[in-house]
Amino acid sequence: MKKHVAAIDLGTTGVRLVIFDREAKEIASAYRELPLSFPRPGWVEQDPRLMVRLTLEVAQEALARAGLSPHDIAALGITNQRETTVVWDRVTGEPLHLVIVWQDRRTAPRCEGLRRAHGDLIRERSGLPPDPYFSATKLEWLLENVPGLRERAEAGEVAFGTVDSWLLFALCGVHATDPTNASRTMLFDIRRLAWDEELLDLFSVPRGILPEVRPSLSGFGVTVADLLGAEIPVTGVLGDQQAALFGQGALERGGAKVTWGTGAFLLLNTGNEVPESSHGLLSTVAYATEGRVAYALEGSIFVAGAAIQWLRDLGLVSAAEETEELARSLRGNDGVYFVPALVGLGAPHWDPYARGAILGLTRGTTRAHLARAALEAIAYGTHDLVRAMEADAGFSLSELRVDGGAARNGFLCQFQADILGIPVVRPAVLETTALGATLAAGVSAGVWDLSDIPGLVRVERRFVPRMPPAEREQLLRSWEAALKRAMGWVKEVS
């Protein structure tokens, strides 16, 4: 049996291919940056052709570094930036417009009207609130604004998809997606696991342009030999945050992970129950096999690692790694709190009028206090999200798995465990997105069984709570007080 499985990880700012062995240990990888363009304020686009070209480049480079042939790869997984929208000619494969990226806000006015008129319907069917973040209004905009596109779509000449669909078409010649990506379009009924006719009518989307939805762990096709040098089966597709959940081994109800990147994404596996949120969280599909579907609650923090980047940009730290030593140089925070609402607050507070605030400053405040306050703020924000999720789910977490760049910071991981009162688990592989797609593809291809996955996810360290409860409660009360002073700031001063 072939001994290696690989994954394409096409994110917002770059594309990576990672090769793993049968013990799920990384053998080799390669990476290329993927540029973004901003043609107008609030618009974010990318070149779909470049996505494919860079994917082929990193595949060739990673194989060369591993000393492997494409014929040595048993299966290939795909994970991707979600919600990003692509349209192309279904015969020639030529893109019909630049990619509209998930960050794009051009459809914000349309979404305001949808919230008032159809918000309940959209959330009930799709699990999502009307927002430019998701694919439906992006696709609607393309159909209305690209000359001739609607006519061609209604004639069956156009294909639509998220980035996974675009890669599958480019590499394998198939038009397909999986439920984790379909559930981010605002066109998909997450209970029936099917495109919703009423939502399609609402956005005037011809059904014929939609991809076939297949289980996340299933056969999607084989790569064209001329592109990658062999016909490699593509047997796993997951959106990036769901892939990270899978790569953490959180496959059962109650499993949760937070990815600390520029922002923070927290997903909680709710099993076979479709979760409903009263805290503004999203309901989404975690993964699907041929006979099983798991759901998740999802919440996002707008600013996590970006708070550290902001301190770096101000010259207060030279690198993110410096913050751990600075934070540990203090016995406590000395009453200094940083509310990093630099672009407002996301879940569970949802306050677009909040702004960043640093409170508790004295003449004795140093850059160490600011570094510590920024790290603590990530943990406080994650705490608030966890508590909201527990309230929605009706059960408490027994542990929280962490990944992403900021998870390298030992002070942050320990403080998170202290402030939550549960263990924080850091895996040996922090890039769990590619690992998750690899494991999904390997299970589908028969390299592993689903029951093998928890054993393949190696733990590097468990951070156990050690803070006295009284101290924890005092810190949280002070954080809440700081939050109140930052919230609604724009309204107060305008």
C-alpha cells in the first residue's frame, strides 16, 4: 500500500501542499503567497488562474523535497478559504470574473435589506445570518453585474463554486463540493443537506450552476495526469476551520478547538444535532461521511493575533515571540487591560461601535504590561466565546484544543487554561488545517479508519488550570468592566 497522503491548503493569503506519512507525521511541504487585490473600498478579489498555477507549483516542490513521485501519494485532500466565490465556463474552464473573496463587503446594503425582510428564513435554513461574508450575495452580484453572465447561467453554460469546487474542476474536471463548504454559501439547507429551492429563488440563482454536494470524506475524482504527473484520488474536502477541527481529532460531540490567527475561530462539535444559537453564533456542518453528519457551532473574534501585530507595528515589540518573555516578567497585570476592539467586537458581543481601549495605565506601566494585556485579551475573548457556546449547546467543555500561530505562546496557553478553568491542549502539529484535510482523505481512501484519528493527533503539551477561582473571578470582573467602557464608543463621541 502507498505510504503517503497529501493535502492542498488554499487559504486567503497563500497556498500550501503538505505531505504526511502513515503515522501522520509531516514529511515535506511547500508554500506560495497568494496576493489579494482591492479594486474599490470594501472590495477584495483574487486571480483564480493564479490559484491553480501556484497549487501546481507547491505540489511539484513538496514532492521534490520529499524525494517522492506523484505515484507515491495514496490520496489527496483539499481544504480552503470558505465563502469565496468563483464562476467559470463549465466547458472550457475559463474563469468568467475574478474571485470575490470572503472578506469582500460590496453587498452590505443588500444584506441589510435581507436581514429585515428574510433574516429568519435564511438563518433557519442555512444556519447563517444575512451577511456579505457568505457566498449567496456575492454570486447574486456577479449574475447581475457581469455582462451576459445571467443569460449564460440560465442556458447552463456557467459553473459556480467555492474555492474547493474551483480546484476540483481545475485538477479533476469534476463540479462538486462538500457540505462544510456548501453550508457557508447561504444557499444550502443544513438539515436536509441539499440546495434549498426557496433560497435559490430569493437570490435568483439558477440551480444548474451549482456543484454536486458529496460527503466530505468520499471520492471526488482523480487528478488529471498531465497536471500533477499521476492520477491521484481526491478523497477528502473540508473548509479550513472544519479541517482544523478534524485535524484536532475533535470528531465527537463536545470536542472544541480555537484557531488563534489574525482573528480567532472557535468551533464546537455538537454531534448529529443542528445547533441553534441565541448568542449570534453560526450553525454549520463540521464534516460528513457516507452515513454520518456532524454539526458545529462557530464563533469568531475579529482581533486576536492582530493585537500583537499592532503592538509590533507601533514598535513596542520587535516580534510576536517577544511577548511571552515580557508577559512572564510581571507577577500580574497590575490592573492594565486592553480591549482590542480595533474593528469593533464580534461574537458574542456584536458591537460594531466598540473601539480599542487600554485601561488602568499609570506612570509605572511598561511595554511588558501592554504585551501581557494583549495576550490576556485573546484569552478573555476566547473565554467569552466559550461561555456563549456552552450556553447555546447545553453542555460544558472538558478541554479546549488550540492551534494557529499564537498557540506557540506558552503564557497565552496557560492563562487560557487558568481563565477557563479547564485544560488547554496544544498539538504537536499547529498547522492542523492541512493535517485535517489529510486525515479526512486518508480515512476515505482506506489508509486509516475514522477511529484511528484521535490516536494520530499527537499532543505536545496539556496546560492544566492552576489559578485560584477567586483570582479568576476578579480578573473576569475587571475584563467585563473594561469591555463596557469600550463598547458603543463611536456612538458616544459622534
